[in-house]
Amino acid sequence: MKRIELILATWGQAKGAIAMNIFKISFISALSLMVSFCASTAQANIAPLADAGPDQTVLENSWVTLDGSGSFDPDADAITHSWTQTSGDSITLDLSDPIYPSFTAALAGDYSFELVVSDDSLSSPADEVRVTVEIPEPATLVMLTLGGLSLIRRRK
Ligand SMILES: [Ca+2]
Ligand SMILES: [Ca+2]
């Protein structure tokens, strides 16, 4: 019997994109056929992208919240956030919400952190965020003190 071959294409959704799968059907005999997979246009997994949020300048002793909410995966996979401090005095981040970690800026100085996000199998390149912690301006303190004095005088 002469061998007959048919090409069959199917369409379906994969990772949010339309994928086409191509099969070859070979009729080997009147009673048996063989289906072989040839090709697929299904997209491979794409790595997510990290966004560690805007750089911040804060006053000493303030509560700082980092913002990793701009991170995303191009094919809409769920992602996990992982933060690492890369410079500055050692800080313990409160990671109870890993998208928005926070800490108290107890010491003035420059701090930087890196965010890496991962889907099931791929990790993003790291994105950096810098936090500058400043000591309050002495001028502000003097004005506050003077303001307090004038309040006391007015009360007399
Ligand atoms: Ca992905
Ligand atoms: Ca950044």
C-alpha cells in the first residue's frame, strides 16, 4: 500500500498567546496510522522584570517602605520578590509584605537594595533602589525652638 501522509495543524492558547501545533499523520496500512509531532509556535517562557521603585531621600528615624509593585512578568506568570541589601549599614527588612518591604532609617547614610523577581523557572536581572537617610537640618531645629519660645512668651 502506498504510504499517505497528511499534515494537521491545531490552534490553542499557550501562555496568553495563540500557538499553532503541527502534526504529521502517516497512514501506514489500512488499519494503522502514525501521528508525529512536527513543530509548535508556542512561545518559550519569558523572564520577569524587576522594578525596585523610585530612589528615596528620607529623614533619620523615619519609616521607609520600598516599592517593588512595578515588577511584572511579560507572560503574566505569578512572581516572587527577593530583596538584598547591597550597601550601607546592615538593615533588617520587614518582609511581611515582600512587595513592600520596610525598615526604620535609624542611622543617616546611603543605603541600596537590589530586587530580583522570579517566575516558576526564570529570574529577572536585578534592579537597584537607593535610599538616602539624612539628619534633619539644624536650621529646622532652631526654628522649631524659636517657635516654642514665642509660644511660651505669648502664654505669659
Ligand atoms: Ca514568565
Ligand atoms: Ca531602579
